[in-house]
Amino acid sequence: MDRIAQLKQFLEASPNDSFLKHALALEHIKLGDDITARQLFEELLAYEPGYTGSYYHLGKLLERAGDKDAAVKTYETGMAIAKAANERHTYNELQSAYEDLLY
């Protein structure tokens, strides 16, 4: 069984498991399926906005799609949440991606 099938099977048992959704989205990115990955990241962040690692990957995905405004907003939202949660490493990664995009 491939990784995507395994992750989907695990998600059937735990449909709101953010780690599993994040992992599944990353697997879709590896396959070049950004549409499915975006959907998974957006579902995950709607359910658990504090899952800060997903903002970086969603922002990069939006950059690749040419949606700069959505990427900027994603990074800004992620930075605000990471700052509030005192997640310095995540905040710094998001800030770096944000600044790279704007400057």
C-alpha cells in the first residue's frame, strides 16, 4: 500500500487528525497535485488554525500557483498565530518566506 493510501486509511479512523491531513497534503505536493494539497491544507487550517506548520507549506503552494496576495495573507495569518503561541521557529520561517516574497 502506498503512503497516500495508508494516510487515507488512517484518516478514515481519525478524520480530524491534523498531523495526518498535513502529511497527506505533503504527499500530494510530492506528486505535483497542488489542487488536492491546497484543499487539504485549507480544511486543516479551518479546523485547527493553530497548526502553524501548515501555513508555510500552503503559502509556498500559493506562490507556485501565482497567487501572491493569498500567499502574503497566509504568511501573515501564520505569523500572527505563531507569535501568539510563542512558536519562534515557525514564526521565523514564515517571516523569511514572507519577506522573500515581498522584497
